[in-house]
Amino acid sequence: MTVAVDQSPAASIRLKAGRRGRRLDSNIVSYLEALPLTLILGAFLLLPILMIAVVSFWDYDFASMYPDFLTMNYVETLGSWVTWKTYLNTLKFALLVWMITLIAGFWVAYFLAFHIRSSAMQMVLFLVCTVPFLTSNIIRMISWIPVLGRNGLVNSTLIEMGLIPAPIEWLLYSDFAVVLAMVHLYTLFMVTPIFNTLMRIDRSLVEAARDAGASGWQVLTNVILPLAKPGMAIGTIFVVTLVMADFSTVQVMSGGQSASVALMMKNQMSLLQYPAAAANAVVLLALVLLMVAGILRVVDIRKEL
Amino acid sequence: MSKAAEIDIVSVTKNYGTTTAVHAISLKIPAGSYCCFLGPSGCGKTSTLRMIAGHESISSGDVRLGNVVVTDLPPAKRGTAMMFQSYALLPHLDLIDNVAFSLKMKGVDKEERRAKALEMLTLMQMEGYATRRPAQLSGGQQQRVALARALITDPEALLLDEPLSALDPFLKIRMRAELKKLQQNLGITFVHVTHSQEEAMALADLIVVMNDGRIEQAAPPRIVFESPATAFVARFMGDHNVISGKVSGHDNGLLKLDVADGGSFAATGELRQPGEGADIAIRTDHVRIGEASQPDLGFTGLVSNIEYRGSTVKLTAAGAGTEDFTAIVRDRDFFATPIKVGDAVPFAWDAGDAIVLGRLDS
């Protein structure tokens, strides 16, 4: 009874006020927690993209840029057959590298996930896959030169073995070299998400399929591949966006004989044609976003995130 | 579709590296019977089931299904179908494609296999959900689909790995009844792995109690319950007090047993050499409160716990060489002479309710 008497209106109001104060506090705390990432993404992602979009409409000459609202940069970019050829060339690289990394990545991930029994060994072998990443992209790329060069390891070995009379010319400074280096650089981006997806497949599904009479190949095509799709989609997004934005690999490995969109932008920037490069960047961004949207439409990756 | 097969397991052993999960067990499961493998986790019951199914290689020994030795056959060639503990429904396929999976693997064309799958789903009363994905179903519904998928292969024996363990208690009892009905309708052999005595008692024609990779007892439920073969079975089934001691002799066809703290008990059963160790079991629900007709058919114990269970009352007492001697008495008998914790109470039973247990290695 005494407890009931104490519950006067004033007391209960005080109680409510105290509670509200605490809830506000916890709201502030969650905003504070979200603040650093918001700042970083805002300052280093949204703002630059916004600036690029704005600059792409500006006017320019050989010396400076003039704030304006012109569609000239887009008209020039999209109206030039060089742009179209470069985009096609970049898409060709993206397609080739995607296909090769998808097959190689799935192969490696499948081996790691289904053929290595102990999880310790799985981790060790997975770390072995990441060892090349301990050096920089540039070094890994450049180290192909002594291997593929005219008098490089491959050519001299083949000649000494008497298999070829003269060095193969297309090993280095060719599209072959570009694709090879890109596959080398980006396969791990395919292995990791696919491995992750494969590890989550319930092993009893494979047994159930076997119980239903599926052969090894049928288990692969009817159970594992469909269930690995989200991992493949994530890997595809990584590889495609990386290849579409690549300029250094193309420049170094093709010896300047092949072009990519990013390389074209780099050249425009070195000529101080920033608005033209910006327009190009917006077009590339739109294209890549469309490709990603297309991938997400085909495959539902929500369960993987 | 009733072509049940007898399952004959002949000294089957399973080794994992240096540890032996199953020790040369032999068992005959009659055609068309419902057999439950019962035991604590790690007793080898699931390994045995998986060896019958072909998902685990057999280290030594043979498994025969009907007239075929299936030891080296792949799972799908054995005429068995397995239902997995987690049901293992393929998450990317709808129910029809899940059920039709084995037909697809055989290369049956699409229309035919979908029609057959729908027929199986109808048998399981799941036709209304045919186009859903497994994740959209409840546990009980998933189980029905898993059953439909297993039965579409027209198996001679259905192997179920803890099929009811993922369900809530109410559903468990309902699905249990459905399983039993299904087995009776189909007439095929069911082998069901479980760790629940209640489930095994309710379902089985043949209970196989396993412990530590060995079969302790394989018998119909009533035999397992009324005359457990070993101390393990008596303890595991849970309705017996097990008292261990040394044989001191026999009298009137009853075995006499001395226990460590000085008591002496008589029990019916196989006679043993004096001095040998032996275990006896006393049905908890046949223990009375009262003076014994002869001194070795009862003792006086200190009550340590009283549990009211409605129609019965469960008393736990210390004495007779055991800390937790259990007596289940009818509520009427208990409340006629109420007892408190700490009271010294005489317990008694009839000679026929104390039985001598066997030992595996003797």
C-alpha cells in the first residue's frame, strides 16, 4: 500500500522526464557512432563525385577552367569514335578477365572448401593465396616483364628447348599480357567471396543430393553452382569494377599499345582537360553502376552481406 | 509400393582414424518393421544409420538389404532413402523441384517428374505450398517435404536421422503419430535414430539401444522396458533403479547380492557364481512404501527429494548403496501417509520386480 501512495503525479512525471533524458542520450550516442563514417564517406566519396559531376559541365581552354553549364564535354566524349573504341576495348578486357577469374576463382575456392578436410589447412592455403598481396600491385605487374619479355624467361626457355625458332612477340606489350597481369592481380577478389559462399553450403545438402542419385557432376551443377551464385556475383562486381577503372596495368603491360577508359582520362588530365576527363568519368561511373545493377538484378546477394 | 526389405547388419565396424565409433555390431531388422536406434549422443547410432545409407564407408563387416549386399554400393543404388536431421532441402528450389530432384537426376522429363512430385506432395498434404521455397515453411512442413522427397524414390527402407529433434514438443508428438501412420500405410522398413526414450517407445517395433559403439539390447519396446538387458539400458530407459554389488549366493531361485554399504538384496534372473559383480534393477513404479515381506526385498532410506507429478509422486531416497533411489508412488498412497524430506522411510518391492541385469563383456 505504501508503494501505491508514493506514486503521486509529480513523482511519476519526474520518473518520465528522467527516462526521456536517458533515451535522448542514447540517441546522441548512436549519431556519434555513425558520425566518423558519414564524415569520411561524405568528404572523400560524395563530395568528390559531386565535384566531378559539376566540373564535367564546365568550359575549359589550354590554361584554365570556366564555371558554366555546357553539354559540350559530353557531346565531344560520346561523339568521338575513339571513345567508343576505348570503351569497347575496356569492356573486352573486363569480359576476358571476368571469365578467366570466374573459372579460376571458383576452381580454387571449390578445392579449398570441399577437398581440404581440416579447417586449419584451409586457412593456411587461403593465406597462401593472399601472399602475393603482401607486395604492391605495381611490383607484381612489373615482375612479369622479365618473365614475358623478348629475351625473358619464357621465350629463352622455349628457344633453348628448341620448341620455337624465334622469340614470341605477343607475350609482352600486348592484350595477352594485359589480361594475364589482370587475372594475376584480381583472381583473389573472386576466390574470397566464392570461398565464403561455398563454406556456408550445408554439407548435408550434398549428401541429400547424393542420396537422390546425383553424380559428382550433377551435384556441382544442381546444388553447388546455384548456391555459389551470390559469391560469384560479389566477385564479379569486384573484378569488373577493378578492370573498368584500371589504367596502370593497361599502360605498363600493353606498352602503350592498348587503351582503356581510365587511361584515356589520365591522358586528358595530363593535358589539363579536366572537364573532359570529368565527363568521361561520369559516363564510366554510370556504365559501371549499370553493370552492377544488372548483376544485382540477376543474383540476390542479400544473404551474403 | 510396399516392397519392404529386411536389413541385415553383419559385424559392422566403423573406425575414424584410431578411434572406433562402432564395434562390430550385428543386427537383423525385419522387413516392414519400425526400428529405432536409441542411445546418448556419440554412441554410434548415427554412424550406423549412415553406414546403412551409404554415406559413411564401412570399415569392416557387411550390410545386406533384402537379398543384396549393399556394403560397397553408392547411396542411390541401395534402395534406401535418407531423411536428414536438418531436412537438407535445397534452398534454391521450390518444393516441387525439391521433391522431383531424384527424378531429375535420373533424367525423367520435366512434365512427368513434376506430376509425380505433386502427387507425393499431395500424399503429404503439402500440395498447396508446391511453388514455395523451403525457407518459407515451418519445421513440420519442411519435414513433410523431406519425407516426400525421400519417398519419391520408392525406397525399400527409409532411414531417418533424428527427424523430430528440430520440432517443438507439440509438433513432435503430432509428427511422431504421422510417421507411424505413414510407415504402416507404406509397409516399408523404417530405421529411425533418436535419443528420446519416449519417441522410441511410441514408435518402434524394435528398439536397438546403443552405447559406446555397441548394441546393449535389441528387442521390442515392452521387453526393453520390462526387462532391460544391461545396467546401461535400465538407467537409460529411466524407469529402473540400478543397484550394483557382489553375488553372495542364491536362495529359492533368487540371486543374493551384497552391496558396498552393507545391504543385501534378492533378485530374479540368471544365477551367477558367488563373488562375481552383478547389477540388479528395480522398477521405480513398483516400489511401495512399507515393510518388506522378506528383508532382502526392501530397505529403509532417507528421503532427499519429493516431486509432485499429479497422478504420482516421485520420491528420491539415499540408501541401498545408491544416492538416488527413486520410488514413484500413486498420489493416493502418498497422501494417505504423507512423508517429509529427511524422513527415514521403508521401501519394499516384490521378488518379481527386482531383476538381474546382464553385462556386455561377460
